[in-house]
Amino acid sequence: MLEHCAHARYVWNLAVEQHLHWRPGWASAPGYAEQSRQLTEARSEFAWLAAGSQTVQQQALRDFAQAMARFFAGTHRRPTWRKAGVHEGFRIVGRRGGHWDIRRLSRKVGQVRIPKVGWVRFRWSRDIPTEAKSFRVNRDRAGRWHVCFAVIPPVIEGPGTGAVVGVDRGVAVSAALSTGELLTVPGPRKAEAKRLRRLQRRLARAARGSNRRKRIKTAIARLKARQTDRRKDWADKTSTDLARRFDLIRVEDLKIKNMVRSARGTIATPGVNVRAKAGLNRSIHAAGWGNLASRLEHKAAGRIEKIRPAYTSQTCHACGHRAAENRESQAVFRCRACGHTDHADVNAAKNIAAGHAVTARGALQPSGGAMNREPQPVPSSV
């Protein structure tokens, strides 16, 4: 199966290289039909490529053609290189009628036939829908193999009560709801964090290319895979719960890719607080902001609204007064005008739930447009 992964990656990268050489004014880059013909010639010339599965290699070309079509349609980014050790996987499409060789051995064990490999056992974690027409075999960095059957899950129906919730995503609190709930992604345990630091020190001393370094990198990958699994599990359970409880879910329209850019700068203009910014970037990734938002869009399609996040954490939900001093700390919000106190993230979530939008003047108004409050002086005590 590792050879299948290598062949699929090799064919994919060749297709990427062909399209990267194309320049305006030249004849069009080869499509799937031409690339498939070239693959047949390459298999007849190179024995190591012919030893692999033609089904796997041709499917990699089909996937690349589909990726390019989506890129030209403007829905996806341009397909790029695949790297060994990172992109280990291949896809199998069922025969006519969408069927392949698959059988169930027991309640938790099944088998699937892979070309030139034979029957491979896998853990039967859930029933496989009949509409599944392809499956993908992946190997993650921790060395674990996964088989994924491609099915678009049905959308979760809302309760029909008209309930609205606002979700404020943060670092200390992964997701604060306008209902007052504070949700946090489970992080690594103390023993795991201690072992990770010890393994990272060993990795720094290991010689590059040595077997010892490979073993240490695999051990680190297994620890990080556990954290990734917990983060994905939390995002799936949280998004399912929100989709079932609320008819309308409002989240911040965050540009996460821009927020996690490095602060290193250049030699002429070096960055400032580079290590602090790197730590913040890691915390943002660990909080699972993007994963939670994407899962909500999948499960509650048509019921997600993205709200501009400007000033939501500085505006009092009770009176509308906006000032940076209102947020005393990461967790404490105390309005300087009316004295309203609340958890800072919950106050921001309530503003998001109300559908606040920033006007051209910079004032923060509810979506109804009834208020336009300017900062007021703090009332003096009598």
C-alpha cells in the first residue's frame, strides 16, 4: 500500500509539473486523456511503475483533472505538490454501479479488496451507506492506516423554535456561546506534554537520517495525532449539538489564514515579538477555529451567518457603549457607562448573536439599526 501511495503521489506531481510549465500563448496543457496515454507509455518503459496498480495511478490523474476543473471554476485553490510522509494515500472508485469487493466479518471487523494487495481488514466503525461510490486509503504521520468511504452526510435539521446563538471563538476559551456556555478544546494531558518535551529534546540531539531520529519522529507524531483526534472529536460533537439546538448560528467572519501569518519579517525589516506571535499562532490552531466553523457549515447548511468581528469584544451588550477600557482583562468585561459586568467572551458572543454590524462611521449598531451610541463618560458616584 505504501507503493500505491508513492505511485499515486508520483503521477500527481508529474501532472502538476506539466501544468506549471504552461505559459500564456502556448498550446493547452495536456488533459486527462493525453496524460492517461502518457501513463501507458511510461508503464511500458519503467518496470517499477508497471509493478504498481494501473487503477490507482489512473485515478490519481482523474483526481488531478477534477482538482484543476474546480480551480478554474473558482471554487478551490490550485492543486500543488504532494510530499512523501505527508500525503500518503490513494483513492479507489467502485466498478459500474458503484460497488466494490467489501465484506463484513463481524460486528466490528470488515474487509475490503485493494488492487494488487488483496483483502485488507479494517475496523467497522459505522455502517457504510449504499450511495458510497469510492473510498480512500490514507496513512497519517503516526503510521496509522485509515479507510474512508466518500459519502455526503445529510444536513441536520434545526429544532424549529427560532432559537439564535452567537459563537465567539478565542484562545483561552475555544468557543463562548451567547447562552453563557464556555467550551474548551481538550488539550494534552500533563504526562503527554512532559513526554513531548522530552522527545523534542532527544530529536534535537539525534543525527539526521538515522534510525533513532525516525523512531523519535514517529513517537512525536503519535502524541500529536492524539491531540488532533481530540480536537476533531470536540469540533464534531460541538457542531452537532449546536446544529440540533439552534435554528440560526452566528459566528465571527475571521480570516484565520491572515491571523496566523508569521511575524519574522525580513533582514531589512525584522519582525517584532516573533516568538510570542508564534505561540499565539499555535494556540489558534489548537483551538480549532476553522474546523468548528467548517463543520457547522456542513451540518447546518443555510443556517450559518458570518458577522463582522470588529468591536464585538469592546461593546457593551446591555447599553451599546463601546470603549477599549470596557474589557478589563481576558475574562472580565465591565462597562464604563452602565456598569454591566459579564464574561468578556460571553458578552462578545451576545453581540454576535444580535447581528451587530459596523457602519461607515465606525459606530457599532445592531442589525435593526436602532442605536448609534457614542462613548459616554463614566457616571460619578454620589
